[in-house]
Amino acid sequence: MRNTRLSLTLLLLSCAAAPAMAQVEIVSPKEGAELSGIVEVVARAVPPRGERLDRVMVQTQSGEAIRLAPTVADSYSATLDTAKLRNGRQALLVIAGIKGLDASRFKHQDKKWEQRIENLMAEIRVTVRNPYHFYWGDLHAHTSYSDGSRLPKDAYEYARDKAKLDFFAVTDHSEELTYQEYADIIAQADRADQPGRFVALYGAEATQDTGHLNFYLSPTPRLSARLDDTYQAIVSMGLLGHFNHPDPKPRPNQGWRDDFQGFHYAPAADRSMAMVEVRTPEEEAAYIAMLNAGWHVGAAGCEDQHDAKWGRGPTWTVALARELTREGIMEALWSRRTYSARDRNLELTFTLDGEDMGSRITRPAGTLTCLVTVADPSGVAPTGEPDRGEVTDAIDLFLDGRIAQSVRPKLAKYAWATPVTLAPGKHYCFVRVTQAGGLMSWSSPIWVSAY
């Protein structure tokens, strides 16, 4: 009997090679389907003879795991909210566990042990495509608690009610902050935060002679006076880091450089240091230098405001997020799904082979499709002020630090699909949009490992 069961199990485990004999089958959605919103996952699962199923689960690459409920004989279903998944290609895996399958039923010397305890499973590939909202914010601002103006309470209220931002952070200089002042910043942020209307973040700016950087949602304003130790603290505390005003040139009479030790790559800090300010051609050069060094940083357009005009620009960080909450905005920042905008109304999307800006993907070497969309929906900014940009003069696609392709739309709304050919190796690409009057905006990159 034992040999019979073992043979049956091995037959079931070979279902991927012999679809006609599959004992777990995903009925819906179908292989290659494009999903959005709420979808129903339907599976058929038949256990080996003499066995019962303990549970049937659907699992995604984004970490969702949902139990399927039995419907009719051997059929199971559940609803899946695809808005919780990242856009792009996804694998859906249905796993059926056999009830009572445990080590006590087998001898540890059994050579077929690992094969016998495998669950039954089936997998399909789908593409998730849900729309994002464009949320406008500023992640770098000061008050009188360091070298700025007025109080944190004033900054949050101004950014929300006057500048009409969607998210905003006070980041006073850490060496000038007392712990009591930092506690007040946190308290004022919590009071100002209004999910669905305004996200109030908080943090501090670590001021070092190798460069200035922000860190967010920290319980303390103090990390370290040394750059490498600051990286280590940000990583160990699970904080999100942000490089400020990068510049390879020393600042006259100020005694510091903003090149972060020559943009030296620190692999352990790569995931945590998520963003860098890109607001000028000089910072674009620094952006490229950091990407060439190996950093996976997204583009930010923070203003570093010291006056009582928080969020007025002329640059902003735009986050593509599913919801206007701290969790939603922070997820977009961690994912590098951001761009730096010098026009208050510019809506920019950038995908490669269907994957969003900020993605790290692996593809066969060859040609992928790049899609860029730009739209300036009106001539008036949310604050009621005239919009200076409107028409897009140029879109430049950068590949590995150099302009690979360009187009001149001369339109306020434009979609550009173009092939990008990649040789084997590691690559990155991003886009720069130039609008009327020379206003420039930069996307976050997409990184590709081409094999």
C-alpha cells in the first residue's frame, strides 16, 4: 500500500509535465490574463486516493496568501483584491495540502521523503494592472527648531491648507534638535495626519561633512556623526533614507561636500537608501553617478524649504500610490515609484515591459517595450496659480546614463511607446521630461538584469 501511495504522489507531482493528469488546476483566471480590481480565483483540487485535503491556498509573489473555500465537488474559490499586488507580471500559485501529512508516518531514511511531503500545486502567470493616484508632496523642510522659520504646527498646516500638498515631512537638522523638539514634531505630524486628505510624515536631516541625508519615521533624531554608521543605523532600525542635494563639488566656504564619499556604494544600505533629490542638470549628473555606482535610488523633487512657504515649490516629489495614507505613501517611496516634477500638474508614467518605474526585473536579452505617458490636465495648479508647463517639448530616455532615444511631442498630453534593446548584463533606464519654459522632471529608474 505504501508503494502504491508513493507512486500516486509522484504521479501527482509530475502534473506540470502532464497537464491532462493534473490533480490541481487553476480554472480561473486563465494563463496570461490581465487582472485589475477584485477577481475570483477558482481551482480544482483532487487528492490522492485515500487522502484528504487539509487546505487549499492561493499565494502571490507579492506575499498575499488566501484560503480557498470549497464550493462544489473538488472545486474551491476565493476573491483576490489585486490592488494589494504590485503592478506587472505576477505568478499565482494554488497549493493543496494533504491532511495529516507529517513526519511520524515516514522513516527519516526514506529516500523519497522530500518528494512525498510535497504539496500538490499549480501555477499560472498573469499581469496585474491597477491605476495609481498621483500624490504630490515635499519630504525635505525645516522650521525654527533648526535653521528654518516658525513651528512644525505651522509647517504642516501651511503645506496642507495653503500649498495643497498630499504629503509632507518636517526634517529639521538632527544636531540642532532637542529630544523634546523632536517629540513635538512627531506629535504635530500625528495631529495633522488625515488619511484620505493629507499624510503628515516626520524625520530628521543628518548633517555630515560628507553629505546631508534624511531618514523618516524614526523614534530618535540622532543616529551617528559618521556616514557608514548612519547607513548601519538606518538599516538596523528599518528606516527609509533619502540623499539630499547631491553634488560632487565642494560648497564654497561651507566646509562640506555632498558627494557621500564620492558616491561610494554601500551594498548593505542599498535597499534602505531609497531616494535622491534630482532637481537640476547638476543633480541629474549626480543621480547618474549614483546609479552607475550601483545605488538603487528613486527620483525626488524636494525643496529643502527654510522659509514659511512650505510646499510651494518650485519642485515636488510625486508618489504613485494606491491610497493616501502613511502606509500607502511609504509603500510608494520604498518601491521607488516616484518622480521629481518642476510642474505642479505634470502626470508622468514610465514602464518597461509592463513594469513600473522603480522596478527591478529580470528578462532575456533583446528588445523590450518602453511606454511613457505625460499629461498636463489643466492650466491651473491646485493652489489656483497659473500652471507654467502644459506643453511637453521633449522626452529623453536614458539608458545606462546616456540618452538613448528622444521624442519631441509639442503636446500637453502624449503617449510614447518605443522599443529598447538590451545586451546581456545589468542595465537601468529613466526618462527626463522637458516642458515649455525649460521645466525639467525626472522619473525613477527601472533596473534590468538581462540574460
